[in-house]
Amino acid sequence: EPPSARIVWSACICSVDLDLPVGLSATTPSPVSQSFPWNSYDVLVDEALLALAVSRPADALAEAGHVLAQRPDPVAASIAHQARAIVLRDSGRVDAAIAELRAALRAAQRSPSAERAVDVRATLGATLGFAGRTAQGLAMLDTAVAGSAGGVRAGRVLMRRASLFRVLGRYDEALADLRRAIDLLRRGGDPIWEARSRAHRFLVYAALGQAARADRDLAIAERL
């Protein structure tokens, strides 16, 4: 396969939405097919709505609107705002997405869930960074990394920060984050995000001219 084709394949993997929750992907059928009692927080419903924002954005917008109309608790409100933000961001309405993410963060900070705030900060940081507000984005991602308790969720936050470092040409920092992310994701049994992390590292190694290391990461990512 020509190197250019492999780089395109890797870039496609890297461009897949960075906010899919643990255990779900854009191709996983979402269990969200009806309205749920959001004042009773359920992790499965949390993950379903965020995944729905990628796989069926129109449905996600409708479901998030329904959630917010029910005067939900802070965790559920944060999830709904974050889901709306992902849909808005992916349709190019970045300013509106950032406003939704700030609302999601305010709600998360009123909740008892530290992980909820970490995840929103990671999404907001990546969105700000790729919108050109790199200082704000990196500061938000740094806070998310510092607040991560470890495991798969920490690996996903590190990968999001590494993706921004890579775009900025800060390859040493990207590699450091990706090494940690890949280790956490592999040990946590998350092959989808490990593959994405290795695809990002492939692009870093390719940019540095380290072809053998790049090819090894991409081969593993393809198997995953």
C-alpha cells in the first residue's frame, strides 16, 4: 500500500470524533431510542447520548433538548449540553459548541461527579484548540489531565491533548502523552481508542521521519 494512502487512512482514524464515551464507538448501535428518566443518573444512558451525537446527530439534538426541558440534575444537564456541543461542533458551528460546552462544564461543576467535569474539560479544550484558541485549549486540557484519576478515561484525555500537540508541531510532548495514553488504554482493554492513539503516533513518527516506528504503530492500529 502506498505511504500516502496509509497516511490518509491514519488521518481518517484520527479525525473520528474524540468524544465517544468508554465502551462505545460511532458504529456501536446506541441504546437511546426513547426518553429516559434523566433525574435518575444512569451511566449507560450517559454514554448512549454522547455516542448518539456522533452516529445520529439529529436524534441526539432532539433527545438532549428533551432532557434539558425536564429540569434534569447537574450530571444529566452536563451530558445533554455536551452532546449538543458535539453535534454543533461537527457541523461547523464552533462558537455555539463552545457555549454549550461552557454550560456543560458549569453543570458538571455543580455535580458530585469529578469524572464528568474532566470529560467536559477535555472536549472543551480540544474544541478550543482546534478552533485556533490554542492557549485556552491547552490550559483546559492540562486541567483535565491533572484531574484524571487514571485508567481508560485518563488515556482518552491524554490522547486528546496529544492530538492538539501534534497539530501544533509539538512532537516531543505529543509522543510523551501518547506513550502514556497507549499504555493506559491497552491495560484498560480499550482497543478502539488505543488504535486512534497509535494512529496519532504514526503521524508524529512520520513527521519526524521515523518510518519504522511509524509503520509498526499503524500495523498495530490496523489490527485493532
